[in-house]
Amino acid sequence: ESVARTTGESAFLAAVKEYGRRCAFRHPTTSDFLAVVGEVASPEARDLLERGWSSAGAADYAVTRAETRPSAPAAGWVGEGPRRTWAAPGGAPKGWESTVVVQRLGEVAWPVEVELRFEGGHVVTRRWDGRGEWVRYRATGPRLLAAVVDPRRTCLLDGNRWNDGLATEPDPTAARAWSHRLRFLAQNLLELFALLAFAPGGLP
């Protein structure tokens, strides 16, 4: 399923059908299936299947850094020739500089998408082959709000989804939601203790 989602479901299903047609009255092997997938779907699909079968480890990708800060304006001599002017340091910032780091924490290397979400609804998506230990993205422009690895959940082998995303600032709505839940739980526990205390044979 992960291979189909990553490389294209229609091509992978076509390969499975072709494999069933060719090997209907034979005793096929794993190599036969891989050969058909590589021929009908794509060499990448075959490579991913081999990776998944040959590795006993797990896949785990995490966004470990998501930062944004006002970009410092140019200072010193700016421009060329007669248009060259002096820009004093300390001017008003223009735009934001953002940095995102995604790490491969598991043993299985899998191609994933990295989505950068900026202020104003602007979204940038980059594809990473996942083979290295980490990858870093830099951007200049709108303020970065969050970064998410594998936003479409194509890699079903990822065993830890809790580290797939990171916001540049804490979400106050999430904190308020947990506060309301805890207050609700505490209120219900107090009411339960009150009922037990006044019930016959209740609390001593």
C-alpha cells in the first residue's frame, strides 16, 4: 500500500493485474513479482518493494526544527556603479527568514514530501528521497507557520506520526482545549465524590 501511494496507485494496480495474468498457472517467486512491478509500474516501485522486504527496521521521519525570524535588511554599500548607495544597518526588516530540518530516524529510507506552510495560506511542497540522515530547507518571504513531513500519509511504514509536524509557535487553541477537558474532568470527579459521600454506606 505504501508503494502504491508513493509511486501511483493506478500503475501499481496494473502491475499486480499483469503479474496475476502471467503467473496464473505457475509457481511464481518474489523475483517474478518484482520484475513485473519494475516493468509495468516503474523501477522506483520495484526499488521501494525491495527496500521494504529486505529491511527489518522501521521508517520514521521527523520535523526536528522549524524556525522563522525577521530577515535583516541589507546593510553597507548596496548596488553597482552610479547607483551604489550606502544603507545604514538597523533598518526595518523586510520579510522573514525560515529554516526547517527534517531527519530520518528509522532504518528504512523512503521518499517523502515536506510541506512548508506560510502565513497567508501560501504552501510550498518539496520532495525528498529520504536517503540521507537529514535535509534542511531555507526560505525567505512570508512568515513560516509550520512544517509537515509526509502530509498525505503515503508512507504507511512510518511508526511514529507524532513527530511528523512542527509549528514555529505553540497553538494557543490546543492549550485551551486541554484546559477545558481537564476542568470538565475535575468537575465530574468532584460531583462523583459528593454523591459517594451522601449515599448510604458511602465514604466514611
